[in-house]
Amino acid sequence: MNPGELRARLTSIAGAHQVVYGEEIVGILEKPPVPAAVLVPIILHDEPALLLTKRTAHLKSHAGQVSFPGGRIDPEDQHAEAAALREAEEEIALDPAKVEIVGRMDDYVTGTGYVITPVLGLLPPGLTYIPSPHEVDAVFEFPFSVLLDPEAPRRQKQHVRGVWREYWVWPHPEHFIWGATAAIMVHLAGKLRCGSPN
């Protein structure tokens, strides 16, 4: 898939917007989920790649997990796109002017009480990222050859607080990619492959 084809497919993905509930949610959330936004950064190499981060181990929530740059939507943020760009600048020093916003994917509601708006953004190759020492332990790329392989993600089960939970995991030689990030990747991959989510 070349950059032109990718841009066209991403534009079509961003056209329809709905809410997707994470499979880890059992029953109904006790209170309204907290609005959050993540930037889904796609680097336009000859073979495109997703840009991902690994959070530092000392954070209060989601410590050590792989994630997209992002966080809560603050009152001063005009919209999800502004929040995603602000967080990406804070976390990895990504210049907002270097990001071509394509649009939004479906909102994703997590079992931890967030409604995440994934914002699709295209990046030129060759940018330098500076991880925030407080928030980000590593910045790395995930190749589209793996993202678009329907056999790549696998389901994994874990017994948590008396309940069996099942979630997506993506293969990577160094990092464990699971949770909301993995689910958003599965959703994106399915839309890119056939125009509809898995």
C-alpha cells in the first residue's frame, strides 16, 4: 500500500463515526466515561508504519504499557484533535505542524472508564522524537506489513478479580502490545484491509 492509497483509505475510514465498546467491559459502566484522545500517528515511509510509545514504569495508571500518544481531553482543548496533538507534543516533542490530520476513528470505550477518540495523523519520515522522561520510556515503529496481516494479532485470556478477560495482543520482538491500543490497531487494520472493522 503506497502513501497515496493509504491516505485515500484513511480518509474513508474517518468518514463514518460511531462508538465501539471494548470487550473487557462487563455490564454497564457505573459512571460516564472520561473523554480522552490519542493520536494514531502513521509514518509515510515507502512501507508505512505506526508510531507507538511505551509508558514509563512509575506512572500511576497504565504504567509500562504500550500506547499511542494521548490522554484526557482538558477543558482548554477545543476538540479531540487539539488534545491528541497537545499530548503528542508533551510526550514525544512532536511538532503539531508536522502532522497531517486525516480525521477520527470510532470512539473506543474502555473498561477503565475512558471514551477514547483515536485521531488519525500522517507524519513525514525522518522526524526526531524526544521522549518526555516522566511519561515515555521508548518510542518505536510498528510496520504495516504486520498490521495488515490478519494472522498477526492473537487473543489472550487472563483471570482478573474473579473474571476471565480476553483481549488482543500484537507480536513484537521487544514490547507487549495489548489493551485499548491493541484493540484500536485491530479495528484500524480491519478497516484498512476490507473497509469494515474486524
